Amino acid sequence: MTTSSGKSPAARVMDEAIELAIEERSPYPEKSAFIDADEPSVGAEIRRATDEGRAVVLVAADGSTRTLRPS
């Protein structure tokens, strides 16, 4: 899913997270995978990220996020 800016919602949130991390203010865990919640492959992407021990930041089309942490 892309927007008029050409970036997906997850890409936009990831860009913001990078800027916040530079300022040491990121609300997201290190080594997070930013995944568009509305993509057909979301399940496989979540599985891959958690298998690698990464947190998952699911990003909805409206830019809202939900962070899932591997157990």
C-alpha cells in the first residue's frame, strides 16, 4: 500500500522512528520490523520477524501503530 508520497504507511512510520532514534526519543524497540497491517503477506512477515527475534510494529493505513514483542 502506498500513498501519494510514494511511501507505504510502514515506511513513513519507520522514517519517523529513525529521526526519533537519532534524537534518542524513539518509542519503538531496537531491531523492530515495520509492517503494513493491510498487506496480504502480513502473517508471513510477522512470522519471519518474530522468528528472527525482532519486535513488530504493525502500521495501519491511517498511520496508527501497534507494537508486538516476541516472546
